[in-house]
Amino acid sequence: MTNFAVIGNGAVGSVIANELKSAGKNVRLFGRQEQQIILSMPQQVKLNVTSLVVNQEKFDYIFVAVKATRIAEIRSALIKMCHPDTIIIVCQNGIGQLLQFNMAQSFQAAVYISGQKNGLQVTHFRDKKLILPEHQLMHQLKEELSDTELVIEVSSNQLTILWYKMLVNLGINTVTALSKNTAQIVEIPELRELVQSLLKEGILIANTHGESFTHEVVDEIMAIYDGYPPQMGTSMYYDTLENRLLEYDFIQGEFYRLARHYQLKTPVLDTCCILLSAYQYKKH
């Protein structure tokens, strides 16, 4: 039987683990410590979490659903979990971290799973989709998971999809983190204008880097935000509430670096990045 591991018992990891478990897969959910969490989808499901540091097993597929800021923290344990044919699926926000998963053949997913974790309670809001890059191994994984309720897509256009997801995260994650407020803030007219300006700058950067997004994407993404439950937070919103490091380097920071590289004028992004980097200042 194929052995699956999911590292990270937040919303993304918990939903993936639950769908694998519900389909009868041999799966283990790993976190910092042994505990039991409750996942609401909206029905409540209890999931057992195993401490990553005590694991001695090796796995065929490993879904990494911890934040990109924790890669170094899990690296030694992840190495021990791999055998020569292990496949790692990186389920994280951002672009650029895949090179750090050189202990096995690794692929980054564009993740569309929304939810939040509060203590031992995880609430799933919407979506159960992973978009994977075009590769024979990814088609094999899609077939392996065809009896689950996870929506698995394999796309030759996956890099563009990752950049689209980067744009989605750029807007809503930035303003919810800086305001420490939920998705309801997109109801504010002035805030909407700011987000639209930020998205336009993000599109300029992505297109200069090789993508070809139209400005209609701004309206598409704003419609996505409008579809969020008003009280839904983002990963960066919850990180600011817990005074944790943000995935800034892998999202806003990547846009900022590319803007500097291409000598683009991005005043809204620049201001947001100054404030986000100030939040990160001397945090560990």
C-alpha cells in the first residue's frame, strides 16, 4: 500500500490528510507535537497528529503544508522520511522555495484550500484543489488520488497558475496583515482602490518577468475576494495576530526583488513592503 505523509496540521495539511484518510489511504499527519485536532468541514472530524521529531517511517508521497518560513525547521526530519523514490509535494504559498527540497524529487502545487486554525480547532472554508505541474509522476499521483475528494489538476501552464496565485496572495494577504483585519475590509472603497493598484503593479512585474496577464485579472481577483466569507482571515493575517514571521520573502518580497531587478516603478508595493519588512524586523 502507498504510504502518505502530510507535514503541517493547519488548514491545508488537515484537509489533505482528512481527504486521504476518508478514502482509506495509509496516511499520517505530522505536527510539532502529539495531539488531536478537530476539523470542521462543516461536519466535525477528529484527526490524530504525530510529532514529526519522533517519526521513524519512510513515505512514498510527502505533502509539505507548513509555512515556507519553517522549511529549515523540518529539514532534518524530512530527510529521514525519504526513500530513493519518495515524491514531495510542496503545498506552500510563494515561489522560489522549491530548491530547498533537494532531498527527493519535489514538485510545487498551486494550492486552493481556504481555512483557518485556532488552537486545536481547524475550520475549512472552501476548495480542496491542488494544481500540479505537467509530469508523468504527477499524472500517476492524480490517478492515485482519483478516489478521494481532493481536486487534482495537472497543467502544462502551472507556472502561470502559480503566478496568478501569487497575485491573489499579494493583494489580500498584504492588506489583511497590515490592517490586522479579515476579508471584510475589501468592502471599504478606498481599500479596494489600494488593492487594485497593488494588483496592477504585481501584474506589471509578472508580465515583465515573462507572463502575459491582462488587466482584466484585477477584476477577476477582486471578485475572488468578494466571494470570501467576511470573517475569513489569510495566512498572514493569522501570523500577525500570533506575532509570527510572515511568508513575506516568498510573496511580496519576490515581487519587490523583481521590481528592483527590472527597475520598475511600484510605489504602492514599495510602501507595503517597507511596512511588512518593518513588522519582520528582528523577529525570529
